[in-house]
Amino acid sequence: MNIAELISKMSLEEKASLLSGLDFWHTKPVERLGIPSTMVSDGPHGLRKQDQSGDHLGINDSIKAVCFPPACAGAASFDRGMMTTMGEAIGKACQHENLSVILGPAVNIKRSPLCGRNFEYLSEDPFLAGEMAAAMIEGVQSQHVGTSVKHFAANNQEFRRMSSDSVVDERTLREIYFPAFEAAVKKGKAWTVMCSYNRLNGEYASQNKWLLHDVLREEWGFDGYVMSDWGAVSDRVKGVSAGLDLEMPASGGSNDARIVKAVNDGQLSMEDVDAAVTHILTVIDRYISNRKPETEWDKEAQHDLARSMEEQCIVLLKNEDNLLPLKAEERVLFVGKFAKEPRFQGGGSSHINCIRTESALDAVNGTVDYAMGYETTEDQSHPELIAEAVQKAQKADKVVVFAGLPDSFESEGYDRTHMRLPDCQNALIDALLAVNPNVIVVLHNGSPVEMPWVHRVKGILEAYLGGEAVGGAVANVLFGKANPSGRLPETFPVRLEDTPTSITYGRSGNSVPYSEGVFVGYRYYDRKDLAPLFPFGYGLSYTTFAYSNLKTDKETMTANDDIHVSVDVTNTGACPGKEVVQLYVRNPENSNVLRPIRELRGFEKIELLPGETKTVQFTLNIRAFSYWNITCHDWYPENGTYHIEISKNSREPLLETPVVLTGTPVVFEPVTPDTLFMDLKKNPKAMQAFSSLMEKMMKIFSPDESKSTAASEAVTAEMEAAMFENMPLRGLVSFGNGAISYDEIAALCDQLNQK
């Protein structure tokens, strides 16, 4: 496709028509020029392709497809290879179904456990989210099908999601909310990006030029098209100028007409329209040039693949007395409706019409006893169901309770109001613990829950929402056919009140202040020195691992260096297992800015046989040691002593070694008459420029000992020094008795800032 030639032949009306959808899922064709209509589909953990009437809330049926583990579970694998394999499988399904783009992955940060869509997001940590997203994108696009990384940007709640204004400072955006998108674009090479519904610092994302053009295209080099979330457009003309290429779904031609009128009236440039058309045709060409309609879609094989993937995602949170794995000869009781009818995905636009579901009860094939225990239609205890479960538990060796959040508790479209499980489930667990000490809880949920029974049960498995084959995966882990190797991609707080957003989340109307700044997730709990229920990166295994021989290739580095790290890991247990090796960088204690104590900068998942040792290697570039400096508006590698930590999780470093970063020029803020003397003294050039003024100042503020009075003696040296340190330069005008003028101060500031 010669895109430039095609555009030269198109009328303005044809160009404008390409910038909105044909219907709910298709782009518009230009038949006169042979430009085809292409179809996009909801995802991201399977196809929600609708052949009939379209919707974006999962209301109407879609074709039968395979539901892989959603992002909440997939991220828990900490396995890039698994995410790539999932992407490849989904890409093949897209090719089979003539889909040009699948809408995902979703990489918004889990700012609060209450976000109703957390099950569809990857992590609280931007590095983990970005790495896992890029791996999935690589898999999908290897099949010549596009992805649409979403929702750009700072879309972290469902309450008022189409009107709320995320008020986020520059540093927080760059360090927390942008990096996953940056990795998806730079590393994953995502074909498309979906803008979010919300405003960002006052401007709707769909018409935010700084967001869609300056950052996305100019800084990150994005070369695909930007599409709107469904119904996210406010001012279409302004959106085209800002870099929103495709409006979805169809606007009935109304916004196309607005674009034409704006160009004819001189309010919108033809260059902006042509750029948007170019971006859309670029992606269409990538797809149609590599169409493979003969691609096989083996749904049964993908169902088995979904099961094996979920086995890698399940997190073993507790295993007191090595209660797990279960043994075939034991009398085991399964309790809970989720054992028979598992909750394996969330509600809304990602809801897959799966080919079949697999429950844990079906997977064990009649070898365990069962009691339902609770209903999910309402949060109400049923005494007869609890009584049946208690009676059977008295006769069992071990009791496995399948608990979690029903569909009504978390979904796209609304946020949770609390972090609790249904009261009826907690009551059931209490009743079972009263008659049997060997209780294991399996959780089916898309985000953290409070666990009031955590210290009384002996085993906990976090299955998350694990896809359509979650039951078989859970059964295999329970009975030791698979060794759990998942790790938490988010912190589990003890209670909602412990979270950094608990005071303001969902309570601030349309203006949503991100007042916690960069202290999201484990960054907050570390800095607050607040113990979570389970920390980020936490997870156990049926085997054990030992770490040794941590090495770096240098002890001192500069901003031009990479540093290479290696560590040996040995399986010291009796069975094969996979370990997630986590590397954190601990920031300097004497930093000039408030930084997180440590940040995840590397992870690798390895498989080891009993007694086997492998060397895991990492390469860290200077970005791993940098923070976003709001003075120079760039990543800034601060000089100081950092520590490379090899850890089991964010709270459990095992090995560490220091590395000294040197040679970075100090960046000072511009000096103005409002600059405080304490800040001026940190800047040698400023001190030199203001040396003559400083001499005048010292004479003014030096006490005259010959005129000492009782009052002057009350002014201590400490008080005098503090008052001086906290005084702005302009204060010399007020206190200098005419010896120093404001113009003199301003001139010196201008002279210094021009150098």
C-alpha cells in the first residue's frame, strides 16, 4: 500500500470518514481506493468478538473463545515467556477470526485495591507491568495482529471514569503512571494505543496534545494510531489536532462533518488530518499485508494451555506444617460454590464467552467430598449449608474452602466499597475452623481482600481470576502435580485503612488528587514502615531455594555505564520448582529528594531440579538508578551509594552489594528573588555570583555587640541562623535598610540564569 499516494487521491470527506468507526467494531473502508474495513475486538485475555450487536460492557454475547488467565493472574507468573506464549495463542485466534487489533493489554497501575477493574490490570509496579505487557504484545504481534495498549493515561478508578480529572504531578506521572506505557511502545512496539476516558490535569486524554503527541510520538517514537476508548471523545476537532487518530465507535457521521467544517473554516489543518489518516492506514497495511485466514485455531489445545499457564500464576501464601500438597489417601473435603462453579474472569468489556469451564471439583473426579457452604447471589449466610459443611468437616482430614469475590463485588463500571470477602464466606470459614484445624483457603478474586482468619488457617492459595481452566490448575497444585510458583504482583494490605489512598479514593468528586505521589504500593509500605498482610513479590513453593555468590562487574559507575549483576540460585528441596529471582535497587539514604526506599529493577523466573544450581544474570542501565528531575524535566541519575538487593519479595532482601554512582553534574533550580538562602548556599555558582551581596548582607545581620540589650540576648545564634536560612533573597530589601535594592537582586538572578 502506497499510503502517500492514496492520501493524495482522497477527498477531505473521505479522509474525515476514516477517522471514526463504521460501527461498533470496524474501521470505515474507502471502496473507491481499495481501502478495506478492518475489525478490532475486545480482549485482552481472549477474544470477545461480537458478530451481532456490539457493546463495550460485556452484555451481548460474543463468539466462543478461550479465556486465558486475566492480567491479575498473568502478572503473578512473573514470567515473560508465558505472557509471550499467551500472546501468540491470542494472535492466532485473531488471524483465524479476521481481526486486525485486539484491545489490550491494560497496563494502568493498581493505585488502590478498590478499583473495580484491577482484575484487568497487571501490577502496582510500573516495571513489572511494562515488562509483562511488552512480552504479551510481542506474542500477539508476532502473528501480524495489532495490540492496543490501554488506557492512556492515569485511569485508575471506575467512579466518574468518564469525567474525573486525575491531578498528577510531573514526577509521579513519569515514575509511576507512564513507564508501563513507555515499555509497551518502545519495547513491545504496540501498533495502537487507546486513550482513557478521564481528564489528566484538566484536559481530556482524548484531546491532550502533550500526552498524545509530545510524549507518545515525539519522546517515545510511537508510529501507530491512537484510538479513543469507546465514547471517550469530547471535542473531536481538538482531538485530531492533539493526536487522536481514530474515534470509536461510530459517531453517525456527525464528527466527520465537524472535521470537514473545521478544515474548511481554517480551525484545523489539513496536515493534522493527513497525519491521522497516515497513522490509521499504516496499521491497516501492516495487517492486510500479512493476512493468514488459514491460521488454525485449536481451542481445545488452547484450553489445556490456559490450564498450564494458570498453574504458573497461583501464589502459595501460606503452608503451615507443610499441609500441602494433599495426599491421595487423605480424606479431603472441598467446600464452597467456587469449587463447583469457579469465578475465573471479571465483568465488562473483557468478559469472554469461553468454550467451557473446568472446576476443581470436576478435576478431582469424585475423589473428594463436597459441601456448597454458601451462595453467591447475595451475601447472606444459609445455616443449613454451613451445618452440612461443618458436619462433613468433622470427618475430614483436611478441608479446602474455595472463597473469593462474586461478580457483583468487582467489575468494570464501578469500584469496590470495601476490601472484605462476603460476610457469609468469613462466617463459613470460622465455623469450619471450630471443628477442624486443617483448613486451607483457595481465593478466587481479582484484587486484594482482607483475611480476618489469616493466622488460624494453615494454608492459603491465591488463584486470582485464573481463566476458564482454573479449576484443573488449582487441583493440580493442591495435589502436588504442579508446584506453585506465582508471586504477588501487588501488596496485600492488612486492612483498607492501611492503603495510601484510603482517605481520598472515590471521595473527591471529579477532581482526583494523586496526593500520595510516587508512593504507590510497596513504595508506600516501605517508606511508612508499615507491615502488609503479604508484600509485593511474595510467594512460597513446595521446595526451597538458596542464593549465593552475588557479583557485580563494577563497584563504581557513571551515567554512561551499564552494570552487570549475577547471582547463583540452588534448589535445596526435594522436588523440581520454579523460583522468581527479584532484583531491587535501594536508593541512597541521603538523597536530595524523597525517593522510595527500594524499587524493582529486574526479575527472572527459572526452573530448577533438586540440587541444581543456575546463575541468573541482570543488566541494569542508568535508568534503574534515576528519578525524574522536575528541574531539568528528565531522568536524573543522582550521585550516591546504591545497593543492589536480591530478594524473595519487596520486604525480604537476601543478598546485597553496594555500587557508587559518581560524575553526574548537579542540577540546580533557577535562582529568583524568591530563592531561599539555604538553597542558594547549595549552588557554588550562585554563591560566587552573589558574593558581593552576601558581604553586604552579613554586615546588616551581624549583631552590634556594643549595643547588646536583654532583648537582643534573647535572640540565640540558632534562631538567627534559622531565620537567615529560611529568608528569600527579596527579604534583604525589607530588612536591609535601603542598602540592597530589588532591582540589584533581580539583575544578579538574571545574570546567573543566563550562564
